[in-house]
Amino acid sequence: MPKITAVTDDAVVIQAFLPDRDHLSALIDDLREATDDLSLRRLTRVDSVDGDRSNRVTLDLSTLTETERETAAMAVSSGYYETPRETSVGELAADLDITKSAMSQRLSSIESKLALAAFR
């Protein structure tokens, strides 16, 4: 169940513990229906329910631009990172009305930033 953890003049911060990526995608889709100004800032993966912090991986998404965060959320919700892929770079590019090359570069930038954030 999502929980509001902070409210400011500029933002509402929501925390949610979700069992899998499908629930995350569904929550993002539901929030996007409520507002056009949605930003995913931090994502923490917790592999255990007993609170063991050694199994946590936190990605600080603030290294991504707003466009990159939106693109990443769209790619995940569209199934780009599923095996087998449920969409292609070309289809994602068409959805954003950009070239396939531009989408490929954008995804590469996103993946590089997230990999560096996860393993530094």
C-alpha cells in the first residue's frame, strides 16, 4: 500500500513496498493518470522481508534527467526489459516521436548511469 511520507509546496513523496516490477509499473501508470508531473526519484530493492539491509540495493535516480526518468519508466512499463522483450527500441522511439538512434542513445545513457549508481 503506497504511503505519503512527505508533503511540501512543490512535491508529495510517496513510499511503497511492492512485491514485483509489475506492481511498480501498475502504480506508476495509476499515478500518471492522476498527474502529468510524476517523477520517480529513488528505487530501493529489498530482497528480504526481515529487514536485513545487506540485501538492499538503492538507486538514486536523481542522476537521470526528467526525460530519462520518463523514458526509463515507459521502457519498463512497456516490457522492454522483459525476457523476451515485449517491445522494441523502434516502438519506444515511435511512441516518443524520436528516431530509433536517439532512443537507443537515451536508453544507453540511462543504463550506464544506473549501472554506475548500483555498483559504485
